[in-house]
Amino acid sequence: MRSSHVGSFPLGYSLENVGRVLKDLAAVGIDVPPYPQMRGFIDIYVNPLLNEGLAYLIGNFIYADPTQLMKQRVKHTSIPEAEYAIQFVKEAGLGFKGLRAPVTGAFTLSSRVYVVKGSVDLTSTALARKELLQGFFVGYVGGLVKYMSSLGYDVVFMDEPSLTLVIGARKNLFNYSDDEVIEALNNVAKESNNAEVGIHVCGRIHKRLFEVLTRVPKVRYLSFEFHDNPGNLEVIDKHLLESYDKVISPGVVSSKKPVVEELSEVLNILKKVVEKAGGRVDLIAGDCGFAGLRGSLGDVEREYRLSLAKLEKVVKAVKTLSQT
């Protein structure tokens, strides 16, 4: 089992801070760190669209012309912090076991791009139009996954919190069929070349969502919250994990509560997940990224140190369980 992290930290964005975080993650002992995200996970991946005129801002909202999206493709993709992180790790000689790239998924990204001017209703987003999701966003995010693999990332995670809305307990949003969701996710994941692919869905999940995600062929790791959403434990079906060769990547410390968990608490959660998943567990992390800790203590440095202390507990729990 390896320790990891979902992506974000409560620090201001700068390449200097990217290097700082990576050195601190090496000191803490994280096995497979992500490139540190200190910008919003939507902002990072919308910027290439803004730069090429495929999207534009009205106030704080992102709009796009659906006709233009269907006709054009992004010509150049560059995520500065992702490129810098690869370079920094090599030059600093940091001995990680792998590197992780968090990429905002097609369903989630499309849910934040509005295609009807003056409206900020979910029905006015690109997510509500299958032709835009399938005809533009799947290809765009697939290109991002391919790009991350080409940079040298060993694991690429699609961050897809919107799937808790798209895949309902009884029926799906906007008439997406299960097969359409699976196909879209798989078309993104299959662009990964040599990198393994995971999917991160935060919040409360249900059995149908779990079942659909296990059926995505090119996705190996399923990342869910287990600290702040202990009920997610009941959704795990080890027989489905075995049948589809999937691995649970559990969150075992809170990404929201500004306290450092006791090692015994973290170990208890991890043991329960390992038992429930039949040992199919890897890339253990926090529930989500730590951007949610920003402002919790009124001091950025204290909030950052808190995030590192939480990850240190993850590392200790993984090592302790691995030695038993």
C-alpha cells in the first residue's frame, strides 16, 4: 500500500510554493504525491479554453458558445504547476515512488461552463447537452490526461464530484444512460498511455454510483471519502472489485475539520476499508484536497502545517498496517 494525496493545499499559488510543498511531502514520506494544486481545480483546466477564446468570463461565471465548442479544438495545453512539479522533482532528486496528476473530469468541467447567456442554472451548462459533453469535453479532458502522461505522471486521477448528481440512486440526470457515462469516462481514461487511471468522487456515494464506476474498463483506482462519510464503507462490494479488477483509494483523514486526527482513529478507518475491500486498497490519502482548510484557522501557515500533519498521520497509518 502507498500513501498519496488528492491534490490541493491551502497556500497561495506560485511555482515557488509548488516546490516548497513537494519538498515537504518528501519529508513527510508521501509515496505518490500529486502536483500541488493551489488554484481552483476548475480554474486550472478552464484557463486553456479562456486563452484560446473558446470560453470567456462574465463576472465569476464561465460561458462558451456551443457552436464554437463543437467546431474547434484546443491547440495548446499547458498547466504550469504540473510541468514545474515534474522538473522540480527530477532536479531536487526527490525519491517518490510515483507522481500523481489530478485532472478535473469531463462531467465536472462541463457542469461549470454555461452555454446560455444570463443563466447560471445547471440546465444551462454544457453538462445538460450530451452533444457538448461527448463532442467536446470528453476529447478535451482526454487530451489533458494524455498530456499528463507525456509529462511523466504515473497515475492520473479524474476528479469528478459532479457524478454524485449525474448518477442518481434511481435515475440519472439529463437522461444520461449508465452506458453513456461509462463510455465517456473510459474514452477519457484510455488516453493515459502508460499511466494508470483513477477517479475521485468526494461526498456521499451510493451503490449504483459504485457499480457504474467499477464498470469503467480503463479506470483502476476508485477514490472515496471514508472519514467524514463513514457510510461509504457500506457501499464497497469486494466481489465487484475483484470482478472488474479495481482498487479502493480511501480518504482516511478529514479534508475539512481543522484538527489532526489520532493515529488510532486513522488506523481504524483504514483497517475497515481494507477488510471491506478484501485487501484491494492502495494510494491512501485524505478525504479530498486540503483547499477546504483555507481560512479555518485564520492563518495560512498554520493551515498548511495542519494539512502536512494530517498527511503525516496517513503515512504512519499505512506503514503501521503494512508492518502487521
